[in-house]
Amino acid sequence: MVPPTTGKPDAGTPDGLLVKAALAGDEAAFEQLILRYQSLVHLVAYRQCGSEGETDDIAQETFVRAFQHLGDLDDPDRFKSWLLRIAANIALDHVRRRKPPAVSLEEKLAGPDALGEEAHARDPTGEETLDRRELRRRIVEAIYSLPHDYQVPVAMRYLEEIPYREIGSRLGLREDTLRKRIHRANLMLRRKLKNLWPEDDAP
């Protein structure tokens, strides 16, 4: 079972040393790895499956599996890439296991007007829900395309809304350094997503 995430990470400790400590029985070391990478795992999970409702389950399963198979990792310094491969594979498994919702014979005979009446009443065209999901998907894709040093802090800040001070504590970054990094990431994201807000380009 994965240890609870209640401690503070030792920001200066490399992944490889934390992995070796965890293998030696130090559960707090693995807890620090969870705190360091849980936002990125959520990002990978959402990118693969496109469903916010599944990301928590995928992340939990990812860290459980990583904890159980930590001894199989050949190079402890490559923990991050190994962990993200696990997350991506689990997310793909979730996608493959999805089944279309069962539709009764009565619903088929009744036709589309009988389906989703409550949802239709809230959003008659269905466009609002679709637009939000598409916007979220494009933002996640843009964050995932950033250089690795920017992905985690940006995901923490904008997808999980974690305060700057806590992000800095988790990642071992001074707050001014973190703010500069996120500012640079913002500039990159605006370029990648500028077609979503064309009015920003108006004089």
C-alpha cells in the first residue's frame, strides 16, 4: 500500500537517492516522490484518457504499482520516466476497458428525443459541456508540450491550484525562481493557445 502523503519532501535529494532509501524501507522517501510527481502523473493521466473523473484512480493505481515494483527499476535515477510510463500504460488500460453505456430497447425505439432530457434541459445544444472539455483538453496538451522543467509547476499551479509557496517547497524552488519560471511558461502557453482568445491580439 502507498504511504499517505503527509510529509514534506526533501527538495535537495535526487530521485535516485530517494528510490534507494525507499527500497531500504524508508516509507517517507517514497512519500516525497509522490509529492514531487503527483501533479505530473495527473497530467499524463488526463492527457491519455481525457477524463478528469478517472485521473485520481489512475494516479493512485500508478503509485501503488510503482511502490510494489520499485525493485524492478534498473536505474533509480530514471525514476521519473519509469513512473510516467506506468501512468501512461494504466491510463491506456482504462481507455480500453471503457464500454459504451447500455441502451434499452425502449430507449432505442423512443428515439433521440427521449434520451438525455435532463442534460438537454440544462444545456439544450450540448455545446457548453463540449466546449469546456475541448478547452481543458487543449490546455492540458499545451502544458504537456512545455519543456519538462515547466510542466510540473504549471500543472500544480493551474490544474491543481496549489499555492506558490507549497509548489516551491515540493520542487525545491525559491518562490521568486518559481514565479519567473511560471511567467516564462505563461508566455509559451499564450503563444500555443493564442487562437483560443483572438480578442487578446486586438489593438
